[in-house]
Amino acid sequence: MTEKPVWTQQTSKHFTLERGDRKVSLHYEDAGFQSFWAVYDGDRLVDRVPEFMQARGVALQATGARA
């Protein structure tokens, strides 16, 4: 049985996703018109995307959940 993903808001610019023993972090990195959401699996950068909903999808894929 797969475990349900659990989202936690740390701050307005930092979220974590936990699913089983996997933990992925989303961080908003403000750089003016080039701002983005960075998705990290531990210390490893998975991807950088401009939209929060895109970052959520990347995080779900990184944990093996369906986006």
C-alpha cells in the first residue's frame, strides 16, 4: 500500500513533502523577474520552475507519487 503524501508549510517560501521515508523541499528563490521555485531531494537540486504548481508536480514525481 502506498503512503499518502503529506505537505507541510514551513514558511510562505518553504514547503516540504513527505511520503514514506522520502522528504522533498520546495524553496522560493526571489530574483526579481527571474524568480523560481527550487525543488530539492535532500541536498540534490531536482529542478527549478517558475510556478508553485509546477514545483508541486516535480516534488510528487521525486517521491514516486502521481502528480
